[in-house]
Amino acid sequence: MIERKTDITQMTISQLETKFVSVYTKLILSGTAFKVFPSVMLWGPPGVGKSQAVKCIAEKVAERTGRKVVVTDVRLLLFNPVDLRGIPTANADKTLAVWLKPKIFQMDEREDVVNILFLDEISAAPQSVQAAAYQITLDRTIGEHKLPENCIVIAAGNRVTDKSVAYTMPKALANRLMHIEAVGNPASWIEWANLHGIHPYVIGFISYSPATLMEVEPSMDELAFPTPRSWEMVSNILNYVSDNLDEVIQLVAGCIGKDTAYCFKAWTEMYGVIPEISEVFDGSLTQIPKRPEVVLALTSQIGNYIQEHHSSIEVKNALDYVFLMPIEYRSQALTSFLGVKEIRKQLQNDDRFCNWFLRSGRDWDDYR
């Protein structure tokens, strides 16, 4: 885990999702008003995955509660106070000023809907905008406008130590929020990546070189540097443009920087020595490669291949092969199996998989 000294709770993106999906699900199913639970302030460096976590929380809460969950994503850096407070106009008899309701307050108030108001980049917004945003976060109102009862408020921002635009939060305001610091964690990111179509080259490289997931303190003059967000951008290039690094190396370097990009390219060149992945699933491959980097690359390919090839015999053959691997290489491949809903029953009936699952501290409720 990539950590810093801090006086607030640190969580990986995966831990954030698990914890707050559980919390909000309990509040919804028990009929508890959201206003009794403190608004959440997520801190973390650019690109660590705060926005992605909020989207995943919304998706999983919808699955567990049967409610429609709508995220209103407000990038406060692009707002001014009028955007939040509304525009003043005369009342019907032109004796008083009233404020037209801003679009962000026009939410669906039906009981079968949950709204999440996500105030992103709150620490980078102009202080006049911050003041308005903090009123929303603390009081669920701004001026005469009030958030509906079915609205959750989550804010996010960068720390003043992140070398990005950020202002220190006043203590009086800070004391009224729940503060969580999102931290980078290669293992949890790889688990997420296996479930979200991240290119196997990227997954394999981060498995091989975990420190390259995120540059903790990029220099002030660096514009392109590795973060979970920029690696997802690289994955999109490989998935949708070309996975030939000779063709797209300049594009990749534009996302993660030249040094990291050329290290990544050098690593991908050894993919030619990886066994044919289909042989794992048809049961004909029984030998484990001797080179660690090849084993890591193979596990990422297994995780990618099983998304589309998961008949019962293919799953059995893949499990047989993975359990031939040294124990330190198994987790990535086995975790990727959990992302395929169609095979979870078969996994639950496999003693080897269940033993690994329990030892890893997981809960089947998280994979419903």
C-alpha cells in the first residue's frame, strides 16, 4: 500500500467501496434518513480512483437494494457561486427576490430512487464556491434550496501536499465531516482491473512492478505520470486503438510519462514466450513457466480469457492449472474468476478455491 503520514483513516479504493456499499445499503433497507449519517470527504492524490469508487458504490448499492441510484457529478473547479445558489429573479408580484433552483438540485425524489451528489475537486475550487459547497455538505441546503431526503452527499478533493491546486479546509468545517484518505494499493487495483476489462498487458505489468501503479510525488513540471487513472487510459488505448506498442508508444507515454512507458514496452516484448492461453483452458498445458515475469503475465491472460471462456470444463481446467502455480502467483488469477458471475456456484463447490477464498478474508456477500 502506498501510504503517507496522516491523522485520518486510510482505505484502498476496494475497501472504500466495500465499506460504504455496506453502510448505505443498511441505511436504505432500514429506512434511516441519510441526514443522520455524516457527509463523507474523500481525500487523495489525483488519479487514485476517488471518482471511480463513487460510481462503483452507486452500482453496487443499486444491485443490493433494487433502487435506481443516480449520481450527479459536480466538478466544482468549473463552477461559480451562481451555479450552486441559482439566479435571483423577482417574485410574482415583483416585491421580493427569489432564487431560481440550480439544475443540480433538480433530483428525482421518488422513494425507489437514491441520489448521490458527488462534489468533486472541492479543495481546488475558488473559495467562494467552496463556501457554498460546504453549506451543501454540512446542512444539505444552500440559500432557500434544499436537497431531497433521498440524497447522499459525498465530497472529494486533493490534499495540499499533492502539488496540485488545493486549499486547506477550515477546522470548523473539517470537524463536521467524515474524512477518509484514499490510498493506492496495487493488489486491490489489480482485483478491480480484472473485473473491469483492463488490458492484460497493464495488469501483468503492475503485477510485475507494483510500484509503477502510482508515482507518489511527481515533480511540479511533470504533466504525464503513472496513476490508476492514467493506467486505465493506457488500457483504453491498447483495447480500442492497438496493442502493438511500437504503434502507440507515443500515446502511452503521453499518459504515464516516457520513462514508465518504455519500461512498460520492454516488459510487453516478452509476451511472445508466454504459452498459448487456450491450452490452459483445454487442459493440455501442465507445465508452469520458470521465469516469474512470464508466470505473472500468464495469470493476467488467464483472468482476461476466462471472462469469455467459462464452460464448466474450461473452469475446471483453469483451476487445475492455477493450483499448480506457486502460491504467491495464484491470487491474481483466482480473484479474476470471482468477476464472472456465471461460475461462482462452481467455484463455491471447489474445495481448493473455497480454502483460498476463506484464507484471503473475503466474504461471499461481497460477490452476490
